[in-house]
Amino acid sequence: MREYSGALKDLNTAIGLNPGLYSELAPYLVKAYGKRGATRFLRGDYAGAISDFNEALKIEPDLPGVREARAAAIKARNDKAAAKAVSRDNFQAKPAAPAARGITIYQKAAGAGLLAGLSIYAYLLLRKASSGKAVAPAGLTARAKALTSAGKYEEARKVLAGKGKPDMQDYNLFLEIYIRLGDFPRVELILDQLSWDIKNKLGDKYEHGLYLALANDCRGKERVGLAHRLRRMAVDGMTALSVMEAPQTLYSAAIALENAGETELALGIYERFANVQKPYLDVAERYRNLKYGPAAVIEPRPPEPAPAHAALKTGSGVAEQVLDSRYELKAALGEGAMGVVYEACDRQKNQKVAVKKMRSWLKQYPEEYGRFRKEAQIVGRLKHPDIVGVQGVIEQGGDIYIVFDYVPGRPLADILKERKRFPFNESRDILKCVCEAVHYAHKQNVIHRDLKPSNIMLEPDGRAKVMDFGLSSELKEGLTRVTHQTMSGTLAYMAPEQHLGIVKRESDIYAIGVCLYEMLAGNLPFSGLDFQKQKSAKNYPEISVKLPWLPGGIDSAISRALEPDPSQRFADALDFYNAIKNL
């Protein structure tokens, strides 16, 4: 009976909000009153049944069966009263035949046809039977949407306010309505709700195009902060979209963001196309232009006169320049995004060192340089046989140099390219060094933040050493801050929380898990178009499927290291190594 009462409430609410719906909904009111009246009769609530039949007859006086059903209810009520009057004589009254006949007649008339109509139109339309959530009577959401499209925002708001509990589609409508009405305090509240829903994946009505369009409206109304928030929400809502399934949607959104000056957000979308086998339209070109073009020059370098004593070159021939009256630069060992690395000689100790000359952008931003120098001092205190030590930072001739311990060997990344993969025992030995280095650093409250094969050096005897603890990440984050470009992290090795800007000790353990998988399998566990989505779902092939001869338990150990939730991973790097060591 609650179902019919709920349907009647929703029907009357709809008519109250819009009296014009009365003629359309009246037949369903009759059916609902009739069915509830019949249910009350069978339960012995004759007064309630009579009341419902009276309401039905007010709407449609000549409805077949209702009058007879009402008469049967009145007869039953009277018989019940008479039975009470003679109860002392143990007289038991029974419903008269005409009453039962009246209800039977009504049920035959209303049950199959009228009540089916109620079930299909009123009940299912007004209430979601599976969840019990209220649904707009006669399509309240659709009506509010039509009113909004017609520019009748206040009317649309009133209609939508008549719903029980708004869903995500309703919040999208409220958002548009309040922006059109200029009610920005309420816009902030709606954005809070929508952001929470998107973050917790409580709905699938992510109106990316609507958010981007409304952002332009907010900007036009000098609400720049709201405009940026709406665009950020649009991008957050698109994380579930696959580049393979919806490339045009993502591409169009990136173009809109780029045109709106949201460079960082646009770059984030373009980066998702990085692993597409066939380049999509002009994404690669747009990405390069945004990242390195005139509008975002990473390294403005006016011509610098060569020092009188010597000129540094990036080739093998380097003049004998001495830093801090101590470090004599020799040949260049390599060049990366952050600078050029040289072999050098420490004249005081008569031993080799490695010196990295930093890109000149750093010295142009004193605050960021201060952050980096502080990080270098912290890392310089790390003294461990499996960590490439930092001896100091030198400023000379307008340039900045970092002095590292010299490691005879090559980066693990270079060796992996040649060998494709490592056998289990060798991988375990490398893992031991890396985990011991990370365990030590974590005890000193230092997080690497960018662990990957290119930051692991292998000596000729096979010993591994971890380099760039915190330094590479600090530089990249500094570059992000001053150029507003997305530089931090290496997507394939980043833990899921790092995609959200959160870095923990467990983030390093996740990266170690990816490195171990790559060493054993010869390929990365996550190699699709949407790293974050794959990582959150742990969507990767177990390594034993490809290499069934590996010891049992390898899959579970790697699986724990690659848990999306940091609290479910190994709490300590040595715990990870011990899980592999004992296999």
C-alpha cells in the first residue's frame, strides 16, 4: 500500500507545481485511489477504503466498479458496527455477499487494466522501483530542462525544486540555472556537490561540454576563479574516457581549454595521446607548441660570452675548467632534460666525480633555486653504499653545478633496452640494492618521488645504486611552478596518488614494483593510453602468465606493491624485498 500512497503523493505534488498537468494525470489518480481503497478494504480498513473510493469518484463519477466497490465498503463497515453491537451474544458478523461481489467487480475492472496503467505510468515513472529513489513526476527533470533552454530559469528552478532527492543530472541543471541567474554562492555549493560526486564516481552524467560552456559564461561575468574550477571539473570528469574510445571528445575539450588559456589542463589531455600507435590529428604538434613554444619558453638564453679561460662544450672535447678551485671538468658523459653531466676530477682527493651543469632557467628563479638547493643539502646527508651521493652545489660563472659521486657503470634503462629483460636472480639482486637504498632514505625522511630504471645505475659487478633522490622531482616541480607546464613525475612509474599530486613513501614502493615487473617481463605492466585508469583497476597481465617458470608467489608480491591504495602496499621497502627474497 505504501507504493500507492507514494504514487498519490508524487502525482499531487506534480499537479500542485503545474496545474496544467491535471487532465493528463487525473486518470492515474483515479487508479491509485481505487487500488489503495481496494487494498484497505481487504485489510478491514473500511473507512479508509470509502475515503479513497470517494476521492476516485470526485475525479471520475462514472468509473465502472468504483461505485459498487464503495457500496460494498459501506455495507462491510455497517456490518462490522452491527457485529460489535451484538458481540455479547457471540455473534460473528460476516461480510455480506454484495460487498464481496462489489470488490470483486472493482478488482476485475481496475486490477488488470487500470492498475497496470498505474504501475507502468505512475509508479515506475515516479519512483525507481529498484532503488526507491524519487523520479520527477511526468518528467520534472525534462520539464526543467525545457524551461532552462527557453530561458525561463526561475520557473525551471521551482520545477526542479519539487523533486525528492536530486541526482547528478539535476545538479547539472541547477548549476546552469544558478549561473544564468547570477546566484554565485549557490553555484559554489553545487560545484562542491558535483566535484564530490565525480571524485567518488557516484554518477555517469559528466556534462563535460556543459561545464566548459558555463566556464565561458562565468569568465564573461568576471568570475575567473569559477571558470577555472568548472574547467578543472570538466577534465576530472573525463578521466574515465579512453583515448581509444573517445579521441574526438578529448581532442575537442583540449582545444577549448587551450583557447581559454588553460595551458596546464590542455597539456594534461594531450599527454594522454602519448602512447597512441598512430598520431591523432595534430595533437603532437599542439603538445610541442604548448610545452616548448614561444608562449612557454623553458629556457630563455641570451647569448653569453665564453669565459676567457675556456668554453664548456657538450661534446667529448671539454676544456680544462676548474670549479671551486677543486673540480676539473673532463669529457661530457651525457645530457638530460635538466642539464649536462661531465666526468670530472676532484683534485683534493685525486678521484673521479660526476658534475651536472644545470640548465640556466634555474638561476632566473631565486625562490625555486632556494628550494632546489635546500633539497640538495638534505640529499647530501644521505650516506649509503647503494645511493649515489651528492657532494655539493657550486655556483660559478653565472651557472649552477651539482657534484655527485662517480659511479662506473650505466643506467639500468640503457641495459634493459639492450638485454630486454633480466633473469630472476639478477633482478632480485638489483631489487635488494634498490630496496635497501629506499629503506635508508625513508628513515631519513627523504622520498625519491621519481624512481625508474634511468635513475638506477648498474656497476660492472652488477651492484645497483640509486641516484637523484628528490633532486629530479624537485627540479621538475619547480619548473612546473614557474612555467605552468606539467613536468613532474614519469607516468609509467608513478603511483596512482601521484597523478593527484600526493606523494608518500609508499609511492616509491609502487615505482619499485613497476621496475621489478619491467626487469622480469621486459615490458611495463601498464602500457595503454590511460595509465591512471589501468592502475586504479590493476589492469595488467600477471607476470607468471608470460613467464610460468618464475617462482610461485611472484604475482602476489608484485600485486601488493602495485595496490592502488597506498595503505594496502608494503609498508617498507625491505618488506617488499623480503617477500621476493624468500621465494
